[in-house]
Amino acid sequence: MGAGPDKLETPSPLIGVLALQGAFEAHATRLRELDARTLLVRTPSQLSDIDALVIPGGESTTFLKHLDRGGFFDLLKTFVEQKPTFGTCAGAILLAANVVHPHQQSLAALDITIERNFYGRQNDSRILQTPTTLPGGPLETVYIRAPRITLTGPGVETLATRDGDATLVRQGHLLAATFHPELSPDTRVHKLFLQMVRDASTT
Ligand code: GLN
């Protein structure tokens, strides 16, 4: 609010994209197309270089295996509690307070319950136009073995839905999508995240 597209005043924030596995390249490309500075994050020490983070889709269990070394999990948990973070699909699963089907460890930062693999197998993946509160009409959403958000806490805002279930949610500095906005030409979700990052850097 009030902080317009003022490119000259401060250096633009550095957005990390967690690059342990999964769909990180498409996120980095999309962010660069929107003039963001990006860093592919592969080690825990890189977390101290970035202002915000995208946790991409992939396989949440594989992420957990990669994070189980060098104190990465604990440092990431501290990061997401404080800094703007956007999780997509497996990234949303990692951010969730509660993961079911089956239950697994998570960063437990975002007050949602999420059910893994609800929307079927890889070959049941879908592209749908779905309702959203973002200005500009229905949102193209790409689902790949997507989870379903089954519960949202009182501080969680629902920004898009599929069949009445939340698919894009925000809680303060955290944003999560059960779909893959980096695979759609529609840039509204990444623009929203960049706005959240700018807002965080001016407060
Ligand atoms: N099914 C994956 C999981 O449970 C998520 C799929 C995705 O990120 N596209 O982690």
C-alpha cells in the first residue's frame, strides 16, 4: 500500500527458489520474467542471502529426505516463520500445519490441513479455469497429483477454489497453491507474491 512500483529507491529483493528437486526452473523463469532477482537455493547457508522463498512442486517426501541433513529443515522452518514464502503443490504440503494421507512431517507454518494426492495420479492431471478473488476473472490452474486443502484456520484467506475447496491461500507472509501457477501463462499469482515481498520489505 502506498509503495508503488518504485524501482529506484532500494535494491530489489532477492527471491530464492528451493532447488533440491522438482519444478524449480519454471518458477525461477517466471519470476525473472517479472523482473525479480532470483537465486536457486541448494544449501542451508543460502537461506541467509535471500529475502523470500518459493518452495516448488515435486515430491514432498523427497524434499523431506533432502532437508534431513546439515540442519536444513530447522533453518528452513525458522525462515518460513519469518520471511515471505510461497509453496506450490509439494511446497504447500511442506508449509502446512497438518498433512494427512498419510501423515508426515512438515514445516507447520501455515494453518491448513492438506491431504496428499487427492486429485489423482500423474495421468489424471488437469488444467481448469477456477473462481478466484484476484482481479481479472477466472484463474487457469494446473493440477499434477495435487493435494487438497481440507481445513483452513481462522487467519487464512482463500483466494481461489476448486469445487468449493481452497486451492490458493494466504496467511500473512505465506502463500500456498495446490496447483502450479508457474506452468500457466497467467502471472497473477507470482505478481501477488512479489507484491507480498515488496510489502514485507517496506514494513
Ligand atoms: N503428490 C506430491 C506430494 O505428495 C505433490 C505433487 C506436486 O508437487 N505436483 O508431495
